[in-house]
Amino acid sequence: MPAPLQALQTNIVTLKVDAIVNAANTSLLGGGGVDGAIHRAAGPELLAECRALNGCKTGQAKITRGYKLPARHVIHTPGPVWHGGHAGEAELLASCYRTTLALAKENSIKTIAYPAISCGVYGYPLEQAVAIAVRECRAAAQSEDFEKIIFACFDANMLALYQAALAKPNH
């Protein structure tokens, strides 16, 4: 049976799931937006573990413990910066979802929550990013590997975009 995909308007750092995904930068050393919020909520141990990971390439992923978060793990993935859509951004963003889902599967993670990767300061067009997120997660949800995949939406606008995308068959 496919894992349910759901969109919630919530703060991702409050979710009690096996893993939350961090829309990280390539240094993995924290930053603004969701990245900074996750680092602040997890505590200084997360930064210490991330320092030992020696960064992460855009579109790839690395996993850490969740420390003070309700989530047991954080999967960090640097999304692409939007440069107009002709610099491989769509493939890199899709890779963020594929690599985080593969890492989750390898670590027996059954419940996972995603922020809107690359939709903040990285400037990815929201509707295009949501379409990629839903497409990639819907494909993974067909397996028995996941019990729940959540899209944690920062505001009502993002929630509406995810709900619309989830309502479309085979998006």
C-alpha cells in the first residue's frame, strides 16, 4: 500500500517523525530560514556533527542525529539556487528528493518530513518546486519503505500549492 503524502502548515522542527529534511547549504554549517531554525532547535551538537561531514554537494544528502529535535534524524540536502531554469536546477532539485529518500530507506526511516527545498532565499519558483517535490515523493511512496511523507509548509500559500499538486493524479 502506498505511503500517504500529506501537506501540513506547520513548523518542521516540531514534528515527531523519524527524520526531517534540512534545506541546507553546501557547508552544512547552518544558515538562514529552515536551515537556521533546525540548527537552533537541535542544539550545538548538530553543528558539531555537521562539521565532521565536510559539507555536501548540491543535490546530494547526508544524515545526522536529531539531538534536541523531536525527529530522530536530520537529512541535510543542499538545493539548487535558481538561475532561470537553464542551469540544471530541475534535475538538481529532483536529486535532492531522490537522494534524501534513498538515504532514509538505507536508515530504515519510515516517516519523513520535507520543507520546500530551494523555495526561500534560493529563489526557486514555488509551483515548479512543488511539482518536483510531489512527483519524486509520490514515486517513493509507491514502495513499502515509507509509512508517511509530510510536506511541512511554512505558510498558507505554500500549503495551498502542495494541496493542489497532491490533488492532481500522477503529478
